[in-house]
Amino acid sequence: MVLSKETKDYLDGLGKDIRWKKKFIWSGIGVFVFAVLVLIASINFSTNWYKESIKAKSELRQDILNEIADEGKKIYDANEITILRENTQIMQLWIKNNPKKAEDFLRFKDGYNASKENH
């Protein structure tokens, strides 16, 4: 089979065009693979950073709690403090209004405190 010069030129151009497209496709695949690897590495680094961040926060909180405990102080719920304050005010008012019955209560309180100290 004999081909004309135009057909040969067209087929040569088609071959060059196919090689160029093949290089372009392989380059695209390479960039895609690289992008996936970068994505995986980014997820890994960010997960490790987040874990370390949480760990550092919990260590910092524990250090603060240890400092507070070293000073002989504690952290209490604000609602409990309010309830204790109200109960103390009620007891003081009751003692003030019932001095005879208050003597029994104060004697009981002194005995209770003494028994706590002995144990």
C-alpha cells in the first residue's frame, strides 16, 4: 500500500499528537497521586497536632489544679456554696431565735467536732 505525502504527514502529526496527549495524561495522573499523598500527610500531621494540643491542655489544667491543691484550696461547685451559705444563715437565725434549743445543738456540734478530732 502506497500512501500519499499528505497522509504520511497527517499520520506523523497524529502520532506526535497522541504522544503529547499521553504525556499530558501521565502528568495528570502523577499530579493526582502527589495530591493524594499530600492530603494523607496533611491529615496525619493535623491529627497528631490535635492530639498533642489536647494532651497539653489537659496537662496544663492538671498543673493548675495541683497548684491550687498545694495552696490548700479546692474548687467547689457554685451551687453547693450557695446552698451551704443559705443553710448557715438559716442555722444562725434559728440559733438566735431559739437560744434554749440552740444550747443542745451547740453541745451536739462540740461533741461531734471532738469525736472527729479523736478519729
